[in-house]
Amino acid sequence: MNDCILTLITFTPAVGAVLLMLMPRNDRLLRWAALMISLLTFGLSLYLPLNISHGTFDFNRDWITTGISTSTITWPPTASPCGWCC
């Protein structure tokens, strides 16, 4: 569940919106379905603060390529109008 929780929290409302668009036009039913989708999303979001690991820095950096050299990034940016590119 840890691997996909952010995806679930992000896309549950989108999938719910598509489902609501496909439902027949019944205002009462649409309101209840929207409430259930919102509560499901809220319930999924409660997983994050309840399962946080305190005191550890557990950030997955596998997506960062190792070929980037830190010498190519300068801080602060140069005084040119473009900043980073010139």
C-alpha cells in the first residue's frame, strides 16, 4: 500500500468524476455518490499521517540519474537576464 497510496489519493477523485459523469441525471443520487467518493478519498489520505515514520529520512532517490555532476549547477544564478541559461 505504501507504494501506491499517493497515486490512489490523486486519482480517486478523477475516477470518481468520470463515474459521476456516467451516472444518470438524478441530483440526489449524484450528491450521495459525490459524498461517498469524497469520503473515500479522505479516508485514503488519513493513511499518510497515521503511517509516517518519524526520525528517518526515507526518500527514494532511484529516479535521479547518477550522471549529473553538481559542478554544472551554479548557485546563485548569474546576473544575466536569463538567469540559469546564460
